[in-house]
Amino acid sequence: MTYRFHGAPQLARLSLEVESTATELRVRASGPGALRYAGHTRFYFASLKRMRPIAILEDGSRILSLYYPPVPSAAHARVFEDYLRTWVLHDRAPVAVTIGVTHACQCTCVHCSAGGMNAGGNGRAAQLTTAEMRRVVAESVDIGVANVTFTGGEPLLRPDLDELVAAVPADKAVAQVFTNALLLDADRTAELKAAGLHAAQMSLDAPDADEHDALRGVAGAFDAVRQGVRHARAAGLFVGLSTYATNESVRAGHLTRIAALAAQWGVHELTVFDVLPAGRLLGRTDLLLTDGSRRLLLDEAAALNRRFGGRPHVITQAWTNCGRGFARLIGCLAGNCQFHVTASGDFAPCDFTPLAIGNVRRESVGELWRRTVEHPAYRKHSNACRMQSAAFRARYIDPIPEGAPLPYPIDELPPV
Ligand code: SF4
């Protein structure tokens, strides 16, 4: 497949031939720009070649992660273009958006990252209409986004979710949904697949049914995930599980047990977030992972990836924030390669950060992205999670007035 680039005039005369087979990924650059970008192209594709594919599609393209379009594909060409714009041209371009499509949810998770965040922050409680959501998708894709992730609340409670998925242009981006699976039956998975959904990610908080149900506040939530995985696979979707690690769950070996369930159920990828002092846990910095827990997680994930041979692929936030190898390009996603829009249209740097840059009802997504990357909090790349940084929290999170609706306008924080 030929990759051509349209997002920056400097890249207009560069082209790449990218070819993938069951055993090989080949890349050849041509055009007057080839030499200038040769080092970055080599580093980027060498990193991809080292990743074991989760799946190889019929046309030979490979799925390396559910967060990533197939390689090669027109959508992946945009990811590579975002990389060159960000790292070579210093014109930071976002790869991904998470969109909280509804405030509503059937669960009452103790760790909910949307707790408070999605409650209609800043008095703008009305949810975005279908047309407004479609505009958010279109404007996000226009500025470089190649992965549109629908979250909530519980996104399947939104009756127009199919329409929103269908609004993601398949030649430019992949669409995925994060769900608690309570409504993910055979009909809904088939509808979402027909609308163009790439992957369904389901939250699994613990390897034991009773513990998962207790953490979610809903009896039967564990079983819903098991059934949801079955339906999603039958519909031909890629399937992910997402969980979060605490110091206790690391010590108790939860990751290995959840990965074993993922393997048994035929899941493609397992994502492990750090427990974050965000949402309902906003003040709980006492829960932060220790360096020791992080090391154990990294070792355990590496051992699991060796044991399962890449399926399920285990990806941890401990790795994306480790600042080594390919992870150096990822780091803290907020304002680096990702942003979040709440159901009320508030534009936040990420779905765990209770700060609003503005609202998509008043400004375009492109303008809000530009203001994010120019803001002192986000101007520089950070490998480490800002929401886990004592310095960041002291400046931007601790001064949020008690009881204020979230996300709180970043421009209304007291000056330093
Ligand atoms: S602050 Fe950065 S690393 Fe932390 S959750 Fe948000 S995007 Fe991820």
C-alpha cells in the first residue's frame, strides 16, 4: 500500500510503500523527503516489526493493538503522519480521541474515572445531540485522529451509538467502544459491527465474579462480560478487556488470573491501567502504585506476552509511561496524542483529568486542541502520567474548589 501525506505541506512529496505478509513487514520510502525522514521512518517501523501481531487479516495487514489501525491501511498512514508532524515538524497532532457519549450508567463503580467528570460539568448538563457528536467526530478526524473511542457513562445506553460509530470514516480511523457489557447482546454487537465498529473493550475489574460485581455494584456484571466477549467475537469484532492495577491486586497476582481468563475467552488484548486518583478516587493519592508494583507489573506483563505469544496481547500503562524504547513516543497521552470530550461537550486533556480547556459548543475541536498543546501544563511532552505527578496535582488539581462541577475550567484556576 502506498502511504501519501496530506496533513502538512512539508510531507506532500514523501511517499512510503508499506507491505505486510504473514511473516514480514516491509517499508520503502521515496520522494524528495525520503532522506530527511529516513531515521524516523526506520525507528518507527523497526519498532512495529518487533511487535507480535494479535491477528493477521486476509489482506495480510496486521493488527498490533486494538488502539491502532491495521498496518498497512489508509488510517495507519495517518498515524504515521501524526508521528512525523509531532516528532519531526513539531506540529503536535492527535492520534486518538475518547468521547464520553452519555453521563448515564447502570454501574456505581468505586473507581469510576467519570465520577463527577461526566456529571455535566460547569452547569452545561445537556448532552451533545447526535449532530453535535457527529461534528466532534468529523473535526477530530480532520486534525489527525485515527482512533475514535466511545466511552461514557455506559455508551450502549445511548440509542444513537450506531450512528456515531458510522460517523467515523473507515478510511481514516478505527472506532472502538469501552463498555460494561451489560447491554452487549448478539443483536447490539451485530448492529455495531454493521455500523463499522472495529473493537469492543470490556471492563473486568477482578478475576472473581463476586469481587467484580461488588466493585461495579451490579450482580451479574462479571457474567455480562463473559457473554459480551462471546457475542463480540461471534459478530467478528476485535475484543479487548480492560482492568486496573492496585498495589493489592499486583500483590495478589490478579493480572495473571485475568490474562488467563482473557486467553480462555479468546480476547485479543488486555489493557491494564494504573489505579488513578481521578473521578470518584480524585483525592486518593494514597492509592498510587509504588515503584515496586510498577516493576512487578512490567515483569508480569512481559512474562504473559511471552507465554501467550501475543494473544492476548497485554499492554500496561506502566509500560506506556516507562519512557523507554517505543514507549518514549507515547508517555502521558494527554495533550500529547489524545484528548477527551465529555457528553456535555467539555474538552479535557484526557478522560482522567478533571480540567476543561473549553467546550466544543463554543469552539472547534481544532481550536481547543491548539490551546491544549500551547498551555504551559501540556506544552512539553511528559513520559509520566500527569495525574500521578505530585507537582502537576499541586498546581492544577489541588486548587480545584471543593464541590466544583468537573471538569473545572483550567483558565479559572488561581494564578501561581
Ligand atoms: S494524565 Fe496522562 S498518563 Fe495519566 S491517565 Fe491522563 S493521559 Fe494517561
